[in-house]
Amino acid sequence: MTVFAKGIFSIFSLLILQSCSTNSPPKPSTKQAILKEWPTIKATVLAQRKAGYPNYDPKWIYVVDPATQRMNVISLKTGEIFETLRCGTGKLGLGIAHAQTPPGFFTMGGVRIAKNADSSIQTGDSKRGVSGIYAEILYPPTHPDPKLRGYVPNGVVIHSYNPNASEMLYQRRAQRKIGRIPCTTGCPVPEIDEAPRLVSYLKQSAGKFDPTANPNSHLQALINSGQVTQYQRNRLGDPIYVLNRH
């Protein structure tokens, strides 16, 4: 039995034990959802090789679960979950209809990280309050619309935030809503206390920026001064998978 198979078997055994220990079956967990989706996840990763990236062999996958408002960083080799953190996203929170993060498969684009992941340092162009970390979510090369391949869907990125950027963000931070309620356009938003845990993974996972990305003068000054570092590689970034759990 492979290491991955053992890991999945352990998860499955734990779920069986949990269901037997209560009178009523537990609500589906993120682990159950991932187990159910894993064959699809692996197939979508392999599909990228046929789409023009024959050497695509990502290390990490970022699985976002809107039902639990969590992001999981998982090894694609073993299935082991390395990080689980609070991450507001999707239709369970604020948003504007089609501007919500759609479920499905994406890849990591370019990444910007503020020095020490400082949540007060802006990393998102003119998007006031987008700070700390910034990682684009791009449609993959297998997206059915060729015109959208490699582009950001609905302006969606993974980002942290500066609670002092607006009264709304300040209040939502004080009420501990960020991490449970997402960005107003559906971006996955890790809680600022937990966002630094993503930094090392995001650095490894960076692919290309959206071709339309063009930092404004303020952000460019932060990059030039070393306050913000950009990570971009001439490759397809690690996958991001948004579970369809609404």
C-alpha cells in the first residue's frame, strides 16, 4: 500500500469511527468532501499535462471549502493535510452574484508577499485593504473558454487584509468575521493571524501573473523598496480547488 493510500485509508477509518460513535451520522466533513473529490482533483491535474504542460508535477494543492470557510494545503504526493486555516470565501458570506469565487479547478498565478507578511502593507494594486499576502487564482489551461485561460476569474485572488483600511474592515475584524465571511467579491481571505502560515507554500507555488497585471505606482514603489516581494515563475502554478459545497 502506498503512503498516499495509507493516508486516505486512515482518513476513511477515522470517519467510520466517528460515525459509529454517535447516534446520528455526522455532517459531511471537509475530509469526506476531499476524499470524494480526490479522483477528480487528480484527473484535473493530469489534464494539464495534455493541455501543453507535460512536466506539470505540482507539490501542493490548495483546497478551499466554502461550507466550513477553511483552506487546506495538501500534499499531492501523499494526500496529507499540512495546513488548515480559517478562510472566508464563497456564497456563504458577502458577495455580488457572479462575482463570487466559482467552484472548480484553478492554478496559482503570480504571488506578492509583504515583508514579514505585514497586514498593514498593501499588496493588491489599487484594491484598498488588500495586504499582507496576494496570490492570483487563474483559470487553468484546460478551461473550456480559450479566451479565459490564464486569467483571473472575476478579479479573484487569495489575499489578506488591513483592518485599518476602512471602518467596515475594522468592525469585521473586531467581530472576528473575517475568516468566516469573505471579501465582498468572493476572494478567499485568510484571517490575518493565520495568513503568515501560507507564505512558504505560496512562494513555492507561484506561477505566472495574469498578463493584464500591472502594479500601480504605489505598489511599484513598495516593490522597489523591498517592502513587497513578487514571486513569478515561467510555469503553471500549483492547483487551487474550490469545493462545490453550497
